[in-house]
Amino acid sequence: MRSILAVCLASALASSPALSAELNVMINLTGGNTPVADALVYLDKPDTTTPVSAEIYQKDRRFHPHVTVIPVGSHVEFPNRDNTQHHVYSFSPAKTFNIELYAGKPEAPVLFDKPGIVELGCNIHDHMQAFIVVTATSKIGRTNGNGRVTLSLEQSPSPERPLTLNIWHPRLTDNTKPVRRTLESINPDAITIELEPEPTADGSMNLLQQRFREL
């Protein structure tokens, strides 16, 4: 199932300085030329961003959207639109929180004040999973069906001025952090990443739920 992305960075782009270079990136699977769609690609360098208000709702015992991208300092609401209660939580270093059994809308949104990858789970429905990517940069995009994405930059990378690129996908072997690559060209060779197979809906507990149960 393709990840659904909610990229809430339009307001930050308005405050960016004039752009002069287009970085073209292609992401392939390791060991072949299979393109990777829906990979997030962003600079590992903070710039000016504006916090937003976002929403991740629960419906049909799933989180919607599956992947949400927000600037650091943003707030997220977690309304429950199912006819059953949910228990939303995260153990991720970028944001640890716990919203115990509830129906409807929690009393207050959750503040995400540190950049990083936040994995969400539900302690009642073990198959439920989603991710929040909290960024400190406005230079971010996602790959299309051909594994390609273009980022607008102020200057081209070079051997004298290399840049570090973050690449993240929910099926990375370690999806708690992005893969990092150093680039010295505006048109680099294809970047390869390793992904886990598509998950099956077998209802088994993943590592996040197992950790919660062991507390």
C-alpha cells in the first residue's frame, strides 16, 4: 500500500530567499534499478520554517494519513472517527506521548518541538501504525512513481561545498531515522536504499506494540 503523505510546508517556502539551482535526485532499491516511490528527500540543514496545525485521524481502525510531514514546532490533532476507542502513543525520541483510551477528539493537540521521525501506534489495535516526519527545513520533497524528485536550492553542491541529503521511507530497514548521503553535484548518481517487504495485515504485534506491553 502506497504511503499517503501530508506535506505541510507551503507557508515556510514564502520566506525562503531567491532560488538558483535545481537538485535532481533518483532513488532506487539496493541491488537493482527498481525506482522507489514515496521516499521523502530533504536537506540535513535547518532553515526558516513556520509551524502549522495538522490532523491525523483514525477511521476504519487505521491512521489517516499514514505519513505526515510537518515543520518543527507544529501541533497535531488526533481525532477518533471510529465507533470504538483508540489509545494513541509513541516511544520515538523525537516525541514520546500517550493519549489513553478515548473517543471523539482529545482535549488538546500534541506539540512536536524536535525534528525527527515519530512512529505512532494504537495499544488497542496492534496493526495500526503511522509516521510523523518533523523537519527543520523547507527543502523537502517526495519521489514520484519513477523514483525522482527535484529540490530547489540557493546554490549547487560541489566538492568544495557538499551537502548532506536525508532520505526516508516507512519501509526502511531502520525507519527510526533517515538514510544520509553526501552530494557534490547537482545531478548525482542514483541513490540506493534497502526496503523491507510490504507488510501483511496478519494482526501480529510489531516491536513498538511489544515495547508498550512490556511496560
